[in-house]
Amino acid sequence: MTTSKFEFEKLVKLLGRSEKDQSTASFFGQAISNIKHDEYCGSLEFKSEGVDVVFQEAPWVIPSEQIYDPKELYLAAFHLHSSGHEGYQGYSGELPSALAFGDSDAEVLRKMGQPIKTGGGMSRFIGAISRWSWYPIDDAILHLQFNSQGRVEMVTLRVPDVKTGIKVAEIGGVLGDSLPG
């Protein structure tokens, strides 16, 4: 794998940090001033790196007792794309447990073990939804999205939903070196 600014372990450490946090500003440099703001969120695209970054307002990312400004944006997710997915170049950083874009369901299961949650399929309201699996990574969630051939096409590293109050440790613990892979 090629060395990338978006090294996976760095991304894990940035999750949940404010757009105003010094480490966030240092990591993104001038790009931090280019956040595309939407109603409750913001985003940065790095198509040539295979990454897009999602920021959400404080109430969606941090516990209510830690909120000073409910409109402040916090780093909520990194979408890591396979080559050609949604017009992105492929993410070139290393993924955990030797996971790779294009891995089959069986390969993911062998490398990552049982997921803590799965979903996707058909919906009466919106049609086909890509199949996905969740794995815990420290205090974050690794969301794997599969294409129609059952192969990994996008990896999202995200904060848990603070609205539910469920912590990653309560739904599956910590993904560590003890898992297969």
C-alpha cells in the first residue's frame, strides 16, 4: 500500500473532534476552510485520495453535557472509497486486519470475525440498499458497504450515534489483534 495522508490510525484519532480543534486544523490545513456546509452537517472531498469527510453538528456527535455551541461541527465520519466508486480514486491507505476493497463476504468474515450489526437489502420505500456490516474499532464503528457482487466497495469509519446512547463496547467490544486476520 502507498503511504497516504489519510493513514487509518490517524483517522481513528480524529473522529469526534471539533472543526476548530488544533489537531483537526493541523491535519486538514487550509482545506478546513473549504467545508461545504449543509443544514446540520458539512463535508470535505478528497477525490484523488479516495476520501470524503463528514462533519455533523455537536448534538449528533458528542454527549449533550459536552456541548457548548450546538452549531459547531465535529468530525463524524470518513468514507474511504474503492477505485471508481462514486467518482473517487481508490483509498490507498492500509485498512485494519488486512481488509481490502473487493474482499468477498467470506474473506471479510475470515479477517474481521462476526460483525456486530448487518443490514441492507430491499426497502419498500427506497428500493435496494447496499448490504453492510459493522465492526467495532476502539470507540468507533467500521461500516463496510458491499456492492451487488458481495464485495467491499466502501469503508466508513464513523462515530457511534450519540442519540441512541449506545456505546461501541456495549454492542461488541474492541476490535483487537486477537481477532482473525
